[in-house]
Amino acid sequence: MTTMTTPPSREPHFVSSHQESMLSLIIPTYNRPTWIASLLGYLASANAPISLVILDSSEPDIAERNAELVNRLASGSQHIVYPKNVAFKDKLLDGLRRIDTEFCAFCADDDMVIPGALAESVRFLQSHPDYVGAHGLYFAYSGSIGKYFVDEILYCHRSLDQVTALERLESLFDDYQSNFYGVYRTKVQCKAFEVAVQQDNSLFFELMQSSHTAVSGKIARLPIIYGGRSRSASAGSPRQWHPVEWIAADPGGYLAGYSRYRAPLLSAILDAYPDHGSSQQVKQDTEVLFDLIHLRYSLDSIKIGGLSAAIRARMAHTSEDGVISAAFAGAYGPQLPAPISVGGTTWQLCQRLAQIMAPLTRLFKRSVDTTQSPDRPEGARQILNGKNAQVEFNDHVPAKLDAFDPALHGNGLESILHALDTYSQTSVSES
């Protein structure tokens, strides 16, 4: 593993002084120089006091071009080069351990985060010591530079602000939404990752990060547009990333994975109770509630229809991919063909969803529909024009913003337009 820190350029475009910054933004990248170029150009325009840490496991020639790009657009940032076969979770933990700012956040190389929202999240955490993390609402978008379609508000779960660790865990899984990309106190996020990397699969790695941070303290969902998640295809297509895929293919393996996840998280929850060592009843009640919370999550994910479809497909000696596709269709409706193809991969291995690893089951059909019809997806209603970009919004996007906070109905759309408009203006070629 080699560290490559770029020397300062003559005309730096990004304010990234380690002394001035309280936040490190960690950007993992892999063989996508065009995406990282666009993201760095966008961030450079903010002139924000954020320390950038680019975790690069690209092919050597691409990593070298990325180093030149970082030098040009983000001088003073850390550009850390890894072997191309490094495990994604190990790369993230190593990056976390290298930073010394009080706060941190992640941003995928094909996504965007709004610098002002990062700053607002940091301010919130500074004034609320009982919170360990903060973020806002995320929008999902597709399209090319200058023309975008925003099809969904991905995350709009209320704050995890309950008093006890178990109450926050219950709230998290009542309507599960990953909190991976929020702003965290670095020590809290690092500890969560140290436990999460012990999981040997994508699903419980993600669930451990989300759960462990929530167990550690409150996590605020602020009434702001925080960032955008691109619908572009992501690198890699791991298995064991969603309960439907895993339970349909290997229910025993799913239960074994849950067992490995269960022990360390239960320990963290019990440690939050001062009397857990002397109260056997507290321990027993906590374990029962813990299992009920996760059983509900599993059943909500696959549903009875998904289980029935998987059973029928197995009894018909269908291939494993066929069983998984049947289970997804059984869980989410017969309108979903099996298998569904997105960019050359089957739906259950959909690369975009694999990286963000957010098993928000009600969003999967919308993601597929949007990807299949990028020019003018069904349901588009409202168009806003900026100086550099035209943004089209699905009809339920304003409704979701309004449901979260009426003030976001108009301001939220304008914030999204401004972010994509700036992204279009500042996106640059890697060459």
C-alpha cells in the first residue's frame, strides 16, 4: 500500500488546509477518472475548508492520471493509492484511520454532496454533543452534463433521536435507510467501521455501520438537501447485498451471517445500559427485542410472496439466478420481469445498488424503471432551468420534500437545481 500526497500546485483551486478544516471528505474511487474529475471540479468551485482524502484502487495508469488531476484541482489533498484488488471495506477503514479532523463523511466518486450541507451538519454536531451524526435528504438523479432527471428522494427517514440505543435501533429498522454517507464524529465512525469490517459480506457490513453509529448516539436528519446519488452503474457486483437475494439463494448462510452480526452489536447495546452486568432481565429482554427488530426487517424485505416464489422456483429446479429473480418478483410484484437487465447485469446484481448497499426495497423498481428510460422517464412533471443545466423532476419528488418539511417544497427543488447546475458548470475532463 503506497501513500501518494500531491504537491501544491501554483494556482490551487480547492481550499483544503488541514489546519483550517474540521471535516475530512473521503472519496473512494476505482477506474473512473471521468467521474472523479467531475466531482473534484464541482467541489473545487465551493472553495470550502474541507480536507479531501481520495482512496484510489484504480489501475496504475489511471491512478497516475488521477494524481495529476488531484494536483490540479485539489492541491493539499491526500491521494492514497491501493492495490487494485484491495477489499472495498478495508480501503474505507484505512482511509478513516488516516484522518485527524474531528468530523468525517464519505462521498462516492459518481455522486455529489453539497458543501453547504456538510458545513451545516458540522455546525449542528458542534452544538449538539449528544448527537454523533447528521445529514439531510438525498436525491437520486440520472442524465448527462447539462440535462438531468431527478426521480426520487432516496432517504427521508426522520432523525434517530430516541433516548436509548435500543429505541434508536428499532427506529432505524422500522423503515430502514442507510446512514452511510452522513457527517459523523470521526471517532464514532471509525469504531463502527472497525466492527463492521469483521463482517464477511456486503449486507451485514452495511447494517453494522448503520446500526453501530445509531447505537453510539443520536443521528439527525436535518431539513436540508444534503447530496445526490447518481444512477450510474457502479464498480463491482458482490453477492449477499440484499435479504431477498441472500435468503432466496442461501437461507442458512443468511442466518449464519446474522449470527456473526448479532453478537458484537448486542454487546454494544448492552454496554449502553449501566446495569446490564447485574440485571439478567435487561439482558434477556434486550436480546429478544433485538431479534424481533431484525426478524421484522428480514420479513419486510422478502415478504411472504418472495418466500413462496423462491420455494416454487426451487422445487422446479430453477437456476440460482432464476430463484433470486423469482423471489424479487414475488416480493415486489409480477410487473417485474425476471431477470431484469440493467446495463448488462441482472437486477439482483445491480451494480449501482450494490455499492450504496441500501436495501430500501420500495426504491428498487423505480431505480430499474429510471435506468431503462433515461431520456424521459414516466411520471416526469416539473422542469427547472438553470444557467448550465435543465433538471426534470418526477412528480412525487416535490411531494416527498413537502411531507418532510413544507419549507423544502420550493427551496429543496431550487437546492437540487443549483447543485446540478454547478456540477454541470464545473465538471471537467480528466485529461
